[in-house]
Amino acid sequence: RFKRWLYNKHVTPVTFYPPLLQVVLADWKPGQRAYVALDTSVLPNGYVLIRTALVYRGRALPVAWRVFKHDSASVSYEDYKVVLEQTLKALPEGLIVVLLADRGFLHRQLMQFARQVGWHYRLRAKASTLVYLEKYQGVRMSQLRPPKGHAHFYHSARVLGEKVHLALATPVPEEEDQEIDSWYVVSDETTDVSTLDEYGLRFDIEENFLDDKSKRVGG
């Protein structure tokens, strides 16, 4: 019966999901901090899913999404701009939104969009990303890589022409010979250890994508 309901042509996400989301978020009050993860997932048959999800208690509640024909998980700002706009409309007014995204989303247009709508962000940069500090001229993030088990914080830097703050960390690998990626997190707010904790919330959206691919519903 539930499967028949899902395949009913009169039931469309555009129609029923936004009001449902408003009911779910009714208890979220103005001034409350809301962490929104942005990510992509490659689907079968050459499609890619772009989604924003509200991180809450170790899970992620889908907010807005777009599915389109694309041959990789790498997307441009124009590809996901509409998802950001839908997210802005869907969330209750007055929330302090913090956008979390991985390396493929470090775009100047995204940083400018966040500033224009009053969102904050924690965006991971690639090791090759250029950063301009007071003491250096155009160094790559990898040149600022902290030793294993350490974190470094830089304030008033510039990335992609935008004034930002940095939180850089290199985790300790579980095994001695294990290769480990450093985190190069770009933030619009002053950084400290909590910035890294906030960025780490982004991984909760991956459980969301696993649910999509599990075929537990309607499969």
C-alpha cells in the first residue's frame, strides 16, 4: 500500500514535502543554530544527486535536492544554485544557518551567496587551493599542513578573493603506515577547535545517501 502511494502520480515532492518540512521544523526557534550539509551522490545510469540536509542528532533530514544527468560527482555552482535557493525558502526564518560542504564546493559564488543571505559556512578546501596570509604571498594549503595530531588556525586570510578564517588539522592515522588527508577548512567566522567539530558534522549526510541506495523503501 505504501509503495502504491509512492508511485501515485499525484504525489510529488514539490507539493507535499515543503509543508511537511515546515511542520517538522516548527519547534526550531529564531536564533537557533542549524547545520546544513551540502553534498552530491552519484546515482545509476549517469545521474547525480545534489542535496542539502539539516544535521540533527547524528542524522540528516533532507531539505532540498536536484537530480540531473551528469557523469561525475563534481558539480559547478550553477548546478546547485537552485538547491541553495530552495533551501533558503524551506528553512524557517531567523535560524543561524551554518553551511557545511566538502572540497568540491569551494566556489566564490557560494561564499558570496552565503554572505548575501546571512548564512555562515565551513567549507573544506583542496590541498592545492591558494591562500593569501599577511606573512605569505599565495601559498598552497598543503604548505600550511600541520603535523599529525595538530591543528593550526589562521585569521584574516584570503581565499578566492574572499576574506576568511582557516582551521587546518591533520588527524592521527589509526595505523602507522596509513595515509591520512588533512582538513583545510575555510570559515567566514573566527576559527578554533570547535570549527573542526562543526565541519565534522557534514559526514552525517552520508548516512542519508546510504539510505537512498539501500532500496529499503519502494525497492
